[in-house]
Amino acid sequence: MDYNIIPVESVQERDIDLLILEELNVNLDFSQWFINKLDLEQPTSKIKAFRSISDYGLGETDILVSYSIKTKTNFILVENKIDASFQDSQFERYKERGENYVQKKKCDEYHIVLIAPKSYCDNQSNFSNSISYESIKKYFVDKKGIRANYKAEILSIAIEKERRGYKAVNSIPVQAFWKSYYEYKNSNHKTFRMNKPNIVP
């Protein structure tokens, strides 16, 4: 067995979602570190984290974090990116979901955060609050141990993927199908949201 082989050839956003989700739900030290990185007050209850939450027809929250501070309920809406582009009005939909949570009294306060490689965080202006993959990796490196080293390695693979960059190669026949679909939607169902299919790999 070649022990120089990396454990995962290609890390996807879903893999990082699940890594973060696990730590927030079962690792008190990590959840405290996470809240500190966002300069938020520490919870007075256990943090609960959920993946792929869709509400109000306003898209999807990659990770929804819920916790209490005394009698107040806080939500953190997390967008996770490795190298994909933002969807149209993605941050605005996060804000709309957050406002709806407050209006529906599901929470008293909400915060929006981007988790992504540092170069991705630095080269965007939508999300003012962010935690880089590199800082999460450093958290695990500092903890040492087999488990922490494994988590750090997974994050390293994701960071390297962003550095290499994903280049979508357009498929003309698939693009033609989605363009006709897009035109049909605009003519018949104007209230439905859909990104214009400029490049379809």
C-alpha cells in the first residue's frame, strides 16, 4: 500500500459542509472557536447545525447554525465555496432568508458568513464576514493528533483545488437545451428564478 496517496482525490463543497457540520455539532471547542472568529457573544446553549436548508423559495443555506444567548436565539447562515462562482443575487437571498427568520420569530438575530479559501474570501465583496479554510486548517493543525491531522489534510486538498481553479468547458448541445428552457421559463413562468445559462459544462 502506498501511504503517500492522498485520502481523497477531489474534495467537493459537500465534503467541507459535512466536516464543518460535524465539528459544530459535536466539538464544543471548535464551536467556541468558530463563534470567536466571528466576534460574536458565546452561546449559553449547545450549538445545533443543519445542512442544506431551503426556506421561503429563496434558495439554500449551506449550513444553518442555531444557538441561544440567554433568552435570545441567534442564527448563523453559512455559505460555503471552494471555487464556484456566486449565483445571481446570492448574498441578497441570504439576507432575505435571515429577515424572514426574524419576522417569523424563528430567531431574534441572524448573521451571514462565507467559508472559503482565503484567496476566494479576499477577492469577493458580497460577504463582509468570512472564515477562511486556511484558518480552519490551522485550528486542526494546532490541535495535533491523528483525527485533527486528517481534517487538516482534507482542508489542504480543498485549498489546493481552489488554487488550481475549476475551468468549466462549455457544451454547446447542453447549453442549447438550457437556453431554450430559460427562454420558455421567461415567457411562461416569470416569477420562477433561474440563472441565465451562459456556460454549461
